[in-house]
Amino acid sequence: MANSYPFRSRRSNVFARHGVVAASQPLAAMAGVEMLRAGGNAIDAAVAAAVALNVVEPMSTGIGGDLFALVWLNSEQRLRALNASGRAPYAATIERVRAMGHRNMPTTGMLPVTVPGAADGWDTLVRTCGRLPLAQVMAPAIRLAEEGFPVSEVIAGNWASARNKLAAHSASAAAYLVDGRAPRAGEIFRQPELANTLRLVAEGGAKAFYQGQIAEQIVAFSNANGGLLSLQDLAEHTSTWMEPIHIEYHGVRLCECPPNGQGIVALMALNILSGFDLKALGHNTPAYLHLVIEALKLAFADAHYHVTDMEHYRVPVAQMLSAEYAAERRKLISPDRAMPSARSGLPHQGDTIYLTAADSEGNVISLINSLYHGFGSGMVVEGTGIALQNRGASFSLNPKHPNHLAPHKRPYHTIIPAMILDGTGRPLYSYGVMGGHMQPQGHVQVLLNLVDWGMSPQEALDAPRVYWDEGNHISIEPMLGQDVRQALIALGHDVAPFSQVTMGLFGGGQVIHIDPQTGVLCAGSEPRKDGCAIGY
């Protein structure tokens, strides 16, 4: 990264020596900084911010969702991946869901609800990697829920877009609507029921969520609303420590969590792109964007077929990340014509939040916590404030598909934290981009900005992005201009008119750079969200 940062961004980078937290809402970032100032480390700070986001950005994340993290503890000198995603109920079978009249997994109601993994993820991170008690780490969020907080602008808009989903269920409406409407920007919103739930977990740890009163409330609510969750499903939930997967790209190592997450998409796309001279094409030119889009198409084709729970299916990770396979896939890309569609080249076998924190001791964490769609399933457990995720909507009801629904199985996951290590194997950047299938696309585009173009964290986030949907359907940010849009159309891409493009398509990210010489932390935060980076 360059040693000086010419101001081309919408905001300045944040520099700090002792610690920094970058999150999608300032009050959550402050909760993390509070932990750093109290003697906690980056992991304590990240969990405090994540729990606070449950309160201040409840449509995106929370204790009813899942969590993934990449953790570098300086004392261990190694990177670890935590998979704190939940599994399908034991009672969830293709036959049972089809018998209920569904040809595809529904996106709302109790059927797509998988066991929430976040509570165990928070507890595991603090207990094994943190320094402070869980009760202290969760205290800022409990305070925000009890005392109330002013709703921020982007979050107010996202909340309003989910009004109909919340209004469809009395418990959801009672917990998250005000007289039948979403709270407005600047309006104080209080969540006493959620505060009580968080306090029980703060005092009793993950066990308080997966056994006892909270578990009984979740299961009773599930039974009353046609769900399949049981006390056994909750009691048997566990998080899993895993080895990250990675590729080398232009002198750095990009690390991602292994499947069931889609981080492998970013790795595969970068492997393909490594065979092109992107710098010769110019940043965000039509020719450059064309290659990025085509590489992502090919990577997604493999991921959408192969990515699922590796305890139920042998995901061919080594083949997917091999240089030989990347070379084969690269041959499918034409520099002057978009491919109409892409398929997996390997044989077939039997709203979200992102945050990152770093401290002066060299500890770094990249964390993502999500309900999947806005307010997840739309189901809020009565009397608890727990909005349940709808991650099971990712399952296929085709028994031949690797990601088919099965008892006690984790589904395909869109949420992916990332970390970039330098040539010595130490953290150089901790980053992520939230937003469904935009996430690996954002990982690729932001990494290219940082590594190939030498941008600072804030510049890398501010730069306009492209979003591939399916087939040849793409959207580009209006900042790229009509000339770029028309050139991509001429290449065969179906590019949405700017009038149909919304800011939310392009995700929301955070980046922390760790200077390898001085240890100074430099952070940027997504201009498309309400958040910020705060350091001290």
C-alpha cells in the first residue's frame, strides 16, 4: 500500500496506534472501542460490536442468526477460522417439506429457520480468544436495548422495506414496528425483551441460549407456527474451528473460511484473473470490468453446485483452487464477448453485517454475523426479541444436488469474512463486504483495489463497483458513467439502467490495514452504509 494517501475518497482514512474497530453503525463501533479501552483485545471488541449491531441494525444480524470469523492471535502466530453456523432440524427432510406443498424451500416462516449459531459463536470467541468476561463484552448492547438508541438513516430505510414482512406476524410486529410502521431516522427505539434475552446469555453463556428458558421459548414458538426445531436441535449445536482456505495473488495470500461458505468464489475468481494483465487495461475500464465479471461467473457456477456442508459432501476444494483448473476456466473467457451462462467444470459428486477489529498487540479479527434476508424469516420469537434467520432457504429440494436439505446439515452460506496476509504470513488487511452474493464479488474488487492499484482502505471501499446477478445480468454504479455502461452492453452484458440501480446492491464493507513496519492501523468504512471506523 502507498505510504501517502491522496484524498480522492468521500471520507478520510482513520489512523490509530492502540486499536481500531470498523462497523456498519457508529454506536456498535463505539461498543467495540469501549472494550479496547477497558483492557480487552480485538476479539472482545469485535464481539461487543457484533452484539451491539443486533440492537442497532436488527434487520441484518443478531442472536437468531449465524456467524463466521477469521481470527489471528498474535500469541499463536496463526490464522484460524470459526464456523458458527447452525444446522437444519433433525426433522427437516425433503419429503416432509414437499408434503407441505413446497417445490422449493420457502424464504419466510419457520421452515427455512436453521439453528441459530451466533450465541455460541460469541461465547466461543470471547472464551477462547478474548480477555474480558462475556457479561462485560455484551453490556454495551444490553444498555442500548434498554435505554434505546436513535435509528440511523440507511438502517431506517432498510427497516421500512421490511415492514410488510414484520406486519405479517403479530410477535414480529410487536417487537420491531411502532404503531404498524418502521421507526424513522433519528427516532429512539427500545427493545426491552431483547435486552432481557441478551442479559440471560451474558450471565449464563451459550448454554443459556441452547438449553433452558430461551430454548424452550424458541421451540414452543416453532411448534406453534409450523416449524421443525426441537430442544435436541438446539442442545446439540456446536461451532467448529477450521483451517482457512487460501490462494496466493501478486505477493499476498487471501484467506477465506472453507465451505459451507462461499469465500471460495473470491479465491477461484482471483486465480482466474491472475492470468490477465489487469493493470494494462486500466482501473474500472469496460475491458477490466468485463474480465472481473466473467471470472466471477465461472467461480459462482462451481460454488452454486458444490458448496455445502463438508460433513455431508466432499467439496472438491483442492481441485477448485488449483492453478490447472483456473487455467482451464480462463480459456472460456473471451475478451470481446460475454458468455451467456456458465456451468461447473468439475464432475458432479454423490442483509448481513461485517466488522473488523485490530489492537496494538497484533491481534486481528474479521467477523460477519447475519440473519440472511432482512429480518431473516420474518419470525420473531414471542417475548424474546429474537429475529430468526432464514438460512435454510439456501437448501435445494432436489435430492441429487449436493446442497439438498437433510437433517442436521449446514446449508450454503453467503456470509464470508476475509483476511489478506503479507509475504511473511502476517495480517496485512482484515476486510469483508456484506450483501448476499455481492460478498465474494466485493472481496475480489476491493482486493484488486488494495493490491493491484495501491489504494488506501477508504479509497478501496469508495471506488464504484459492479454486481453480477445471473446469466448476463449486471448492475454498475452510476459513478462509472454511461460510456462504461454502453461499452459493457456492446460486449454482450445485460446492464441495468441507472434508474433501476440501488445503492444496496453493491454491499457494504470495512477494511483495516496493519502497517508491517510501524504497526499503525489504518481503517476505512463503507460509504454506502451508516458505519464508520473508530480508533484510539
